[in-house]
Amino acid sequence: MSDIRRTCVWTAAAVVLLALPFYLDRFWLQAGLFAMAAAIGAIGINLLTGATGQLSMGHAFFLAIGAYGYCVLAGDGGDGLTGLGLPTWLAATLAVALAGLAGGLFSPIAGRLRGAYLGIATLALIFIGQHVLFNAHDLTGGSNGRDVPPLNLFGLAFDESETVVAAVPFGSAEKLWYAGLALLLACGLFARGVLRGRPGRAMNAIRDHRVAAGVIGVPVARYRAGVFVLSSMYAGLAGVLLALVFQRTVPDYFGVTLSLEYLAMIVIGGLGSVSGAIAGAALVSLLPQLLTRYSDALPLVSAPGTGGISPGEASRYLYGAAVVAVVLFLPGGLARLAARHSKATQATPTTPGTAGTSGETA
């Protein structure tokens, strides 16, 4: 019965997600797209930090490679910036591969460092990346950033040109919504397969006891390096999707704060859990947008520059408090909470009739 209930819940959720672009306005669709991109990136860092135990502070660096790599590869140079003019679908694919290549170049270091030492080494990537983004003007546009070419896939342009479906005009946000759902589903299923298979068991063994994992035959350095590359590719894909949603890339966004937000996502959602990464990403990415939307109705929260606490600051206070609460009272995060609820609903209580029969037999 529980399997039937679970199937019904997932079917209903899929129907709702597919129908939302017909009813929601642009704000909510963009908020959902930000959450999808954040979820893809969070799944990647959860494979690295949650499942394998490698602390990374440089996730934003690989998101920037994905976002700016797409702009450079797909741009036509009409804005005075460097652009190769590749087909956008190919540019997106190569941008993800480029992020993976950057992760591969760093993987020898990732394969040998651990703990705070790896965190400090990856933090250096952020400072290097910020320096390049602000100073390589021909590639990045400097502090002003650069426009993002709209995606074109199988003749369908993901731009502001309207595509009418069932008498409903679909703009860029509506079309990107379905692309984001497909990407998130594919990334989630792939990561789930990795974690449930032999690679996942090896990753967990490395996380729990690196020396013991090596003794039983797990190639520790190779696995740690490989997971770092995979995590970088997830981040690159998230960067591409973010760029398509933002429609403009700016260097300030890809800083240390973004990397800390991704760590908060996986801690709140649950380390080593795909569904937890998605839940944590939704919470952390949607919170500042919701506070901005309803700042007039909330106490102490006000629009930036008008006094009081800005929505961005308030959101950081809230999910910072959530991180502390999770660490102290719910170590498994939201995923553990959901698992407890699932076990509670699956437990079958003893009926009075059965209890009475047992008593008579005794």
C-alpha cells in the first residue's frame, strides 16, 4: 500500500510541476528556475562533500566556468566581447565539459588533500576566479558582465519570442521551466544511481574511514579525483542554467557567499541525500526571493537601502539559524525528517482483534 501511495504522490507532483507554467506569473517561474539550478549544483556538491567527505569551498568557481563558458562559446562577438558563435546546444554541452576539465586539472590536489586543507585549497579557486572575471574584460565583460545568448534547441528558441500552447503564450521562463525540470530529473536519477551502486558504497567508505577503504581495495585517490570532476560538471550545468535564467552574468554573483550557500543547502537538506539536496536548495534559494516579494508585509524586513534588514540579510540569518538547528537537533537534515515520517506511516499498528486473539492463545 505504501508503494501505491508513493506512486500517487509522485504522479500528482509531476502533474502539478508540468502544469505550473500555465498558471504562474514570471516571478514564480523564475524563482522555481533558480531553485532548479541551485538543486543541480547542490546535488553535485553533495556527491563530493556529503557522500565522499571532501570539503569544497570553491563550488561557485565551477558555476562561473559553466556560465561564462557558455557565453563565450555561444556568443557571436556582436557586443564587442569574445565569442565563438557555436550552436547554443553545443556551447552548453562544452561549457559543462569545460567545468569538468577545470575540476580534472584540480583533481590531483583534491585526491590528496582532505578536511580543512582541501577547503582552503578550493577557497583559493574563488579568489583566482574573481580576479579573472573582473579583469579578463574581453571574455567576461568585466564588472558589468555580459549578455547571455538564448538557448536554441531543435529549432525551439528559449527567448522572449512567444510560443502558443493551448492558447497560452509561452515566453522564455515557461520554456526554460520544462528544460530545467528535465535536467533536474536526469541529474537526480543519475546521482541516485551512483549513490546506490558500487561507486556510492566506495564513496561512503572513503568518507567514513579513508584508510580502511584503501585496505579493502578501494582506489581512494582515484575515486576522490573522479567525484571532484563529476561535482564540477554538475556545477557547470547549474551555471549554464543560471545564466540562461538571469540572461546576464555578473562576477559579483560567483563569490564566496554563493559557495557558502551551497554548503548550507546540503547541510539543511541532508548530507549524502539527493532528495535532501533538492529540498535544501529550494529552501535556501527561494527564501530571499520570498522575503523580497513580501518585505512590505514582514516586520523588520525592508527593501534594500530603506533601513531595517534587507531581504538578503534576513534570509542569511534564517538559513544560518537553520544550519545550527540541523546540526544540533536533526543531524540528517530534512531528508532524515522525511525518512522518519515515512517509517512512521508505514508502521502497521496491531488491531484490537489481533491483540485479543494473541492474549487468548497465551
